[in-house]
Amino acid sequence: MTKPLRIRLLLDAARARFWHRRLAEGLTARGHQVSLEVRRGGPAAPLAVPLLLTLERLVYRQSSTSASAAWHLPVQASPADNADLILDMTGATETVGGTRTLRPVYANALLEEAAIAAVLSGSAPEIGILDSASGAAPLMSRAAIERPRVLSKALDNLCARLATIFAAAVDDIAHGRDLQGRAGAPLDRSAAIQLTMLAALTGRARAALTSLSSKAPHWFVGWRPANQDRVAETLRAPASGWQRLPDDGARFYADPFVFRKDGRTWLFLEEFPYAVGKALISVVELGPDGPLGTPRPIIERAYHLSYPFVFERDGEVWMVPEMSAAHRVELLRATKFPDTWETAAVLIEGKDIADATIVEHNNRLWLFGSQSENDESSWDALHIWHAATLTGDWQPHEQNPVLIDAGSARPAGAFFRRNGELWRPAQDCTRGYGSGLALARVTKLDEQNFSQEVETVLYPHAAWPGIGMHTLNWSAGFEVVDGASASKAN
């Protein structure tokens, strides 16, 4: 860190939340001096909002210290006024003196109730930072909401992501860098606009109190013969040809990967038996006309497994299944393909990483994944690690998270090459988890930089019915995809 900062954190006692506490603790751990000031007197939120949040926390047994949980603080003044930077979380519209000030932006307002109103109306609000040094236009990001029908969980995702955004902004300021983000529209910060929004929120919050749960989706796998007409070549969803892998209704299949070895083709996938309540890895052989039988379990642990990313390197067959519930990324080696696997190495320890996907590029190995912590969503933040060899030492990318975008962050299958360029499928979660597939061309990838350009996004259509397209892979003349049947998924 170039310059430790004296930071003044301003809070409204009625809107102080645990993400503010986490932010303060994180900034202090980085060497900054953080002073706290708690005020009262902001515009009153509709009573239905805290009631709804309280009931949801009881129904869903949520932690009292999750990101959006109330942080109960007495009114207190800041012990010092000579701050280098002010973080104003009160929703106030006026500037505090001439000190540079950062404020959170929820949708198009400074009060968190704007985000709550958006969630209750069925949309995922953008969030960001309003920097007094750059005028009225905020820097915005698209954050993912994993359970939009549960307000408290949605608010956890948004608040946790704001903590990440603010920590990164303070780090940029300390290093003398420009803040990162996409410029949003200038805000109307008038108090009248805020009061109008609060009044409109009342009805939505009351209506939300009548329903606190909904049915989960049923995922399924589709396959089709494909070569030159595969999605990686055409960048279009095929008009026909998908066939669904049958299931018995007592389980679902997802995250398909195809691998060919010794003249035989195998389909690896996640199998989730509802009666067990967690997933395992299964496999079924593919013949010229499709699956030869029913998928059989091959890897099961005490925790959830999914996304069996399988590949060959150095004469061995490897798999990196998702095991974020175990807080690590393991590399498995096939000792008797395709049924028997052993742990060869732990690549990353102590991190909840979803959908780890490895690719070699410019003589270095890169591991892409979505990381979640502190109630952040795993849908919207892309992290990268790199290493010289498969078993490590895996180092985090300097810019982690390299991307915060619910529309193109989380991995959705193996990388592919097209016209000599590196491409990656990514989940588009802007309409819900796995609602679509973004196909992105990687334009820069090294130890200091990452960028990509999304060329197209594929959504369900007549040939692929349902509410999502979640994972896409191709090998040995077979293209595979997964999706979910229509439902009121959280």
C-alpha cells in the first residue's frame, strides 16, 4: 500500500449493517485508520421492510451477522475531523466539507431502499460508487442475486459485493489510481425523489410478506452430434438436434463434460439425488446414437460435488470437480479410467471456488473460477490463478476479482480456440442463475491484466425449452449443454 489513509465512516443508525462492520475491519487490517460516526435522522424506511427481513431470517435460519443484518450501534461522533477520505453510508445528499467522499449507489439512488424496491419488483439492481471527485455520474457494476425471491438473501449478495467494491476503491485511492467501473447515468439526489421512492416501496414490501419460498428448478442435460455446426464455430444456438438425457424425476443431471479416451467417449456430469440432498459425479458412455445406459456414480464425498472439469495432460487424465463446500480446489487423477480417481494435489486451499476451469495460454496455466465469501454471490465475480505447472504453486491474479459482472463472469464450460483466439463460455445470470450462456473472446490475459469481449449471449428457445442454458462443452463429435425446466426458482 502506497499511502495509509485516515478514513471517516459515516453511518445512519437505522441503516447500519454488518457489511459496514466488515468493511471497516478489512480497511483497518490493510493499515488504514478508520474512525466511526453514527447519526440519526435520515428518511424513515417503511415498517414492512424490517418486518419482512426479520421474518425471512427466522424462516431461512440466517445468521444474525450476515452482510445485510442490522449492526446495532449507538449514536456517536467521529473522534477526528482531519480525514483523507469519507465513506458516507447515510444516504445524505449533501457533501461533507471539501473532503473526498465515496457513497454507495443502489440502482439510481443513494438509499438502500432503492435496491430493495428493485428486488421486490423482480429486477437485479446495479450497484456502485458515487465519487465526489468525479461529479454526479457514479461508477456502476452488475452484481448477481442468487435468490431474488428472498429479499434478505438478495440484500446479502448486494451488500457483500458493495464491501468488495468499496475496499477496491479505497485501495485504488491509496495507490493513486483511477477508480474502476462503468460510468452510470448522473443521479438525481433530491430528497423529494428519495421520499417518493420510499412511499412506493411500502406496497411492495407488504405484498412480499405473503410469500417466503418457491419451488427449485429441475436441471437436465442435453446432447447432440455436432462438428462444424457446433456453437463454438457458429456462435449461435442450434435450431434443432438436442436430445435430453432421461432421468427418473428423483434426481437431476447438470454440468456435462465430454471426454474421449482409447476410442470410447464418456459423458461426465453432476448427479443430484433429491433424497440425499447433495450432488456427486457420475459418468455414462456415449455411443454413436447417444448414451449407452444410465449414468453411474463414480465420485462421492461428504459434501456437494459438481462441474467435473476433465482433461488430459502429461499422459494422464485429470479432473477438477467443484467442491466449494469443502473450501478448496482439488486435482484428481484417474487411476482406473473412468471409474476410479485419487487426489493428486490440492491446488487452492481455504477458498470457496465454483466451476474451476483450467487452460494453458502463452506457456502458462490459468485457473478461472468464481469465488464467494462474506455472503457475496458466486455468480458475478471472476477470479484467476496462474501457475507454471499443474500441481502449483497457484498464485492469485493481481487484479482479482478481474471481473464483476453477473452477465459474463462465472465459468460455463471448457475454453475453446476459434480463429486462433482464446474463447470462454460464461454464465449469464442477469435473468437468474444460469439463465443464458455468454460466449466471450479473451482479449488480454497475463499476470497483470485480463479483459474479454462478449460476442453473443444464448438463451433458451424453441429447440431448447426451459429457463436456462448453464454449461456448454464439446468433444469427440458431441456437443452437450444443460438447462432447467420452467419453475419459480429462487
